[in-house]
Amino acid sequence: MLDIIGVEKTFNPGTINEKKALNGINLHLDEGDFVTVIGGNGAGKSTMLNMIAGVYPVDCGSIIVDGTDVTRLPEYKRAKYLGRVFQDPMTGTAADMQIEENLALAARRGKRRTLFPGITAKERKEYKELLKILDLGLEERLTAKVGLLSGGQRQALTLLMATLKKPKVLLLDEHTAALDPKTARKVLDITEEIVEKNSLMTIMITHNMADAIRVGNRLIMMHEGRIVVDVKGEEKKKLTIEQLLQMFEKSSGDKFTSDKVMLSK
Amino acid sequence: MGIFEQLLNAIPGSVSQGLIWGIMAIGVYITYRILDVADLTVDGSFATGGAVAVVLILNGCDLWLAMLLAFIAGLIAGAITGLLHTFMGIPPILAGILTQLSLYSINLKIMGKANQSVNVNQTDLLVSLRWVKELAFHNPLITVGIVLAVLIAVLYWFFGTEMGCAIRATGANLNMSRAQGINTSLNKVLGIMLSNGLVAFSGAFLAQYQGFADVKMGQGAIVIGLAAVIIGEALFGRLFKNFALRLLAVAFGSVIYYIVIQAVITMGLDANLLKLLSAAIVAVFLAIPHWKRQYGARHIRRPKGGK
């Protein structure tokens, strides 16, 4: 379970650049929920994910993951509960380290790091099997530096790292946005496969409305730091892009404006 | 005696010095290459190592225990810089300069004066420049060579452990490290500590080798360390891919640096110009990757045989 209760965040308070990024967010997720998040520029989508991950502190409100209040925990301690994939393929992996070393780092998420070996022979075998799932040929390149991989390969690897130790919540921040359409599709397919197999609670930000409707069992739309549309279950399955835009205009009293979203429609 | 013979005569001494500084250069490698931080604490912690070792030895301390305590003094110096950076948010270069400056006072306090000598005739020492041409175990080439080999083996093991991998990950990608539950602040402090521990250990060797510790003995140490790292990478980078071999390359880089310096002095260069020469060489080598990128970019813009 994930509960976000009354979370607010203002950047640069008291200055000319003051920006209210989150304006009282309330969200409850059940086990196995797969939520897609859509919204215009500056709607607060990434900020919401970063608040859950603990990248910066909240102004008020609380975040509860699986019964544990994590609001005051630093980012590295919350990592125990969270798997994260970022928009920039460079962010989620260490370019100077080998594929297997990256995976081994992820396998130790939430554990004390001791003087035992950083990677064992047994793990190498497991990683080889795991990488086969991606079907990108990475299983033959375990000792290659991650910096040699393409953006899509790096995102797929990050996804594997994020879910290697089953997280309570998987946070995907536009993780296909920087990829070409074909690769984006492939990474999204892998995402769905992994989420389904492990029945992971997932929050996925996307700028692709069709994907937002097709993937997952729940869709939320954000506007000016608020959740303005929340569609679940059967209703979501029947949703069309036109309906979605109407719902948005009705509840926010504003036209939906995001070049990125409209162009990728 | 011809110049060549003079040089040949001086080589055992240069190699010994190069090996001792090689330990220091490996310390610099840990911060500069693994942690991606340019740590200037080393100019101070190198002298701290020498000062601690000499004072302890003069007071009858066991030689290897004195080396260990010098190492620990370096760890503490590194911890101060690490905390100035992580806990107090001071940029790493400035944090290093602050520690380096305060170490100057501390080193004076440790020795009680600016220069403390230790005479090999009166005191037993681990290494001394008097022994560089002796065929014995206490020849600095052998003693320091063995210590260096052991250190490289231990570091190779350490950076393969979970803890060592976390330090490497911290240097490679902060965001990724935090997302994977690594306490990046703690690991930065640990890395800077380890680096300065090695630097102080090297200073303890050099003080015995030259027969004195001096409050200024670490001046410009960072430049010599960087020179060794850069020379090692330039000459052996393509050959040595394994981590242990890369550390060895850094030590070799240091040895080559001292042989070149010796050669330049033998050929009659004014010794006062040495630091200027070292700084210029390091500056040029640091610029090469930058120039390569720029040149490469220009090359792409104008493809051959274009319309």
C-alpha cells in the first residue's frame, strides 16, 4: 500500500521564482495497482514522484509506504522500498561500471554493504538468466561497461535493476520519453511484462495519452499541482483520448495544453 | 663522469623515490579517478604522515606501528575534509584547502618545529637513501616494492567488496547510487579517508628515506600525484585494463616521473624550475582530453568528400 496524504511543495518560496509545485496531493494505491500519470508541463508529475523517492523534503503532509511513514527518511534509506527508472537513460546506471556490477549494486538495495564480495559467481549466473528476458543480447556482455550500451538498453537494464529486489512501489518517470518510438515500445513492453510477473505496485508518468489509457488499471491526470482526473477499472478500459480531454477541461476549468502530449497523440 | 653514467648512478634513488610517491599517487587516484573529486588535503596529510612517523620513531615506537599510526592520522585528516564537504556542504576543493591549511599548524605542533630529522646511524629505520645500492632486504627498492605490492592487492580486494563497490558507484553516478540505497555522503567520506591514509603512509616512508620530516614536504604533492596518475594512464592505459594493473600503472607513472626529473636535472636544468615544469606538464596532460573532444567535434562537422 502507498498513501500520499496532503503533500504540498513550493520551490523558491518568498522569491520571484516561487512555484507551487504540489498543492495538496492525496493518493491511495492498493497492492498491484498500476497507475499511469499524465499532465501538462509543470503539472507536478515529476515532483510527486521525487517526493515519494525523497529527492527533496516535503513542506507538509506525509508519505506512507506499506505502513511505514517514510516522510522524514533520506533518499538512500527510502530506496529500500522503491524501484526507480528515470527519464534520462544516463541517470539510472553507472556508465563506468560493468553490466553485472550495476546489477550487483541493485541486488544489495536496502542491505548493509559489508566486506563480503561485491558480486559472487552464483549471482553472475542468475544475472545471465535475467538478462535473457530482455532479449537484447546483454546476457553475452555481462562484463561490458554500461557506457557502451544504447539508451534503450540502458533503460531496460535500469528497469531490471529497479525490480531485481522486489520493490514496494515502482516509480517510472517518463522512462521511455528519451527513446525512439520503436525502442520506447519495446521498453514499455518489457515494463508491462516485469510489472505483471511480479505484480508490482507501479506509478508511471508518460506523455503518451494512448499508452496512458492502454497500460495499467488506473489513470490520473495532474494540473497545477493537483490530481484533477482519476479513472479506474472498467471505466478506464473504455476511455478514449477525446473523453479524457473533456474530463480534464471540466474538472480543471482549463484547456489541456502540452505540446509534447498533443504531438504524440 | 659522463651525463649518462651520472644518470645511471642516480637511477636507483629515483626509482626508490618514485615507488614511495607511487603509494601517494594511488591515494590521489582513489579520489581523483574513483571518487571524481580533486582532493587538495594531500599536501597537508603527506607531511602529517611524515611528522607522525618521525616523532614516534624518535620516541622509540616500533617502526611498523609508527607507519600504522601515520596511516591512521591520514584517515583522520581525510575524515575532516570529507565532513567539511558532506556535512557542511563546502565544495570539495575548498574543503581540501581548509584542511590542508589547518594541517600546517597541526604538523608544526606534532614536530614542535618546522623540521625534525631522524638519523639512520642512531635510529633503526625501515628505509633510507643510504641503502639504495645495497643488495639487502632493507634496500628501499625491495621494502617499498613489497609494501606497494601488498597495498595494491589489498585495494584490489577492497574495491571488489560490497563496500568498495558502493564507493565506486558513488564516484560514478550519485543519483543512481542513492536510488540503489547507497549513502553517498558516507561513501565520499570513506573514500577521501582511505586516500589520505595512503598519502600519509607514503609521507611516513619518505620522511625515513630522506632522514627528516619537514612541514613543507607535501607542498605540491597533489601535482606530483596527478602527474603520476596521468603518466601511468597515458603509457599503460591501453595495456592495463584490470583494476590492480591500473593501480600498478599509477605506481609506474610515479617512477617514470622521478626518472624524467632526474634526467632533466642531470642534463643541467636549474632545479628551481622543477615545480614550474611539473605543473606545466600536468596542465598539458589534463588539457589533452579536452582538446581531443574539441578537435573530434570539428572533424565531424566537416566530413571528407562532402558536397
